[in-house]
Amino acid sequence: MKKKDKEIKAEISEIFESVQGEGILIGARQLFIRFARCNLRCWYCDTKDLLNREKCIDWINSRELENPVGVEYVSEIVGSRVMKVHSIALTGGEPLLFADFIKTMRKVMNELSVSKPLYLESNMSLPEEAKKIKFVDIVSGDLKIRESGNANYDEIIDNTIKCFRILKNTRKRLTFCKIVLPDRFDADEIVSVAETIKDCVYCFVLQPVFGAKLDTILSLQKAMVEIGDTRLIPQLHKYLGVR
């Protein structure tokens, strides 16, 4: 690794191994790298207590590290654990805030001949950063609803559409769209936005906020199957009680 690459760091809240609890790879075993910052503030976020941490918990080696963490340290973990997992999940927080770190990590993975897929979980609001990591293999991209509570919602949606077009589903990359849904939402608006990205995704995943009522979500699913494959998938890890 070049000296310049060794200097690249990222704020990471934790590194751990578990099963994927969301989306179409639900149940797959992954090595998770959870980044510790996010540019959005969704009211239903279930990782608020993991943001902006001064320390990173490395559950693999039972260690605590000061943030930010160097790419060399994370790459060594990836190289040592990767054969036991399906893929490497880049989650958060928002991984796109650390696109340069991810780009360098991929470079090191190539040097180590580590070929496991990179699985990106993103809020899809940072298109310029998305351009830097078009090499990712799997994308679980959010379509935020207006009721998520974020300011500048129209700008977020414009950027989301750009991100899906940059990281669109191809023969080499699996991209699906995840829509987190509380009890109340504007179904017509969701369908309208989904129409604009339907050619960029393998399928849509409707994910209820844990404990949300399902009647309106099932109605939305009926409307969205007219656009494309739409699946209702809850958060498995919540029911299993795992990280």
C-alpha cells in the first residue's frame, strides 16, 4: 500500500459480522463496516446512537479504536474475514460521505486478491460521491419519503434520481430500491418518484418501520407492482434480536 493510501481515514462506529437483516439479501452473512456520520436526519433512524462516535468498536478483534480509523486497519480485517462471509456491507450512517476511503479499500482488496462483493447501503443523496464508487457490486439504495422529516426534500429526491442513474442495475451490478415506510405516507408521490427510477433497479423493497401497520403498505405494493417487481420485506434482525 502506498504511503498516500495509508493516510486515508474514515469515521467508523463499528465493525462486526452478522446476517443481513434488510432487502433482497436478507439472511446472508456479511462483514459490516458501519460508518459513523450521516448527512440526513430521518426521524425513524434506528442507528442514531451510533452516529458521530469518538471511538470505533471492532467486534471482530474485541478492540476499541480512536476515530477516524485508517484504511489499512480495515483492509486487514476484510482480508482476514472475507472467506467466511457472502459480502462486505458498507453501511451507516452514510457510506458515500467516505467514498474516497471505500475507493482505497477496494484498491487494497484487489492487491490482496480479495474478491468478495461490496454491498453498499446508501441514502442515495450524494451523486458526486456515488460517481467515485461505481465499482460496487450490490446497491441497496433508499428512496426517502417526504414524511422522513428531512429538510430540502425536493433536492434530496433530485439527487436520489441522479444516484440511481449512476449506480443503476446492470449485468455486473445488482441495484434495488428500498423504501422505509411508517404508518402514514403519500402513496401517490412515492409511485410518481418510483416511476422515474424503475429502469435503474432490479426491484423495489417496501420496508415497514418496525411496528408500523401494514394495511396502507400492502395497498402501496398493489399500486407499485404495476411499475415493477415490488416486495414487502421487514427488518429480520429486529425480530432475531441481532446487530
